[in-house]
Amino acid sequence: FRFEPWHYRYVGVDAAKACMGKGLTFEEYTAQLPAGDYRVPTLVRNGTALNLADSSVMLDDQYYFSAQAFAKAIGAQVEVVDGWPVITRGNRTLSLFPGHTCVLDGQVTLLDSPAAYLDGAVYLSLPDLCRLLNLSAGALTSNFTINITG
């Protein structure tokens, strides 16, 4: 189910200890587990595969990618300001942190799916990444790829 702050959820003693020991939310913890049959597709832009295999997870039935790795792969600039990534692409500036909002061109912007913080990187859903960076994602193809344009 989707996170709602007023609900409690029993996750079991082992998972709770692992989450507390690593300082992770349950969603962050499960995102790091082997995905089983779930695979994250290869993203292709201008005929070239973006090297994001180690920077992708399946979380809450969404494809998530490290925003920093994604930005670098498409040629955007990434810097860290006050401990959080700031991505510049063309005339757009995107400041990221975990949660339901980001700052796009100085304006607080609501994300469709919450951002996650995993292994020192902010992860965003593919639809949010594309919308915020002014890109388009095609449909998943039979060879498990998604074409990114823009």
C-alpha cells in the first residue's frame, strides 16, 4: 500500500531490525532486496543505452532511477548543495531531497511518486524524472527497453 503517515504497519521483527539498523524506511529496505522476477528496463536515448543498471530499483510497482546518475547520463550537470543534489539541464534547475516535493526553477513542485534516498542518492520514478527534466518516455518495448526523447 502507499505510505500514509497516520497508518502503522507490522513488517516483522527481522525486517524492523534491519530497517532500524540501517536507518532505512521499509520501502527503502525492500528496494534494496533482490527483485525476483522484476526487472528494470534499459533506457535508450538517441539510440544509445543509458548506463543505469546499478542505479535503478523497482519500488511500489514503479521504475525508480538515481536522479544523479540519470542526469549525468543525459548530459545534465549535477552538483551537491547543502548535502542534496541540484540538477541543471538547459534553463531548468531541479533541487532534490526525499519526500513528496522538489524545487523546480525556484518553485516547490509536487512529485507524482515520493522520492527515495538510497545509498547516498535520491531516486525518482521515471515519470517524475522525465516530467521534471522535460523529457518523454515511450512505452516499454518487447526487448524490455524504454526510449527517452528530448
